[in-house]
Amino acid sequence: MAVVLQPTSLQLVPPVMVLLAKHPKVAEYDLSSVKKVICGAAPLSKEIEDAVKNKLNLQCVFQGQSFN
């Protein structure tokens, strides 16, 4: 019996956001269950943020950084 996982939130770093925004294979996966994306560790460009929001049909992408 196969288990199907449908994540509702993703916690990512900018290089993975670039992959989501630009890699053609991403379109082959059903990511419709994702409702929230949190990106941290480094700044994310507006271009990549908008591309991921459009691709995943999200209202916003949350960004956070540590200021140690």
C-alpha cells in the first residue's frame, strides 16, 4: 500500500525556491495541497517570490532571517 503525502506548508531556503520557480520538472508534481511557504536563511528576490506564488497559487510567501 502506497502512502500519499500532501504537505500543506513548506519551509525552504532561497536556492530551493529558485528550483521551484524555474525547473520544468516541478510542473509534473501535484503541489496543490501547499497553502503556505516560509523561506529563510537569506534574502529572496521579488522575482522568485512572485514566480513561486504564481506557480503554487499562493497569496503570499513568508520570509524570515536570523540577525545573530
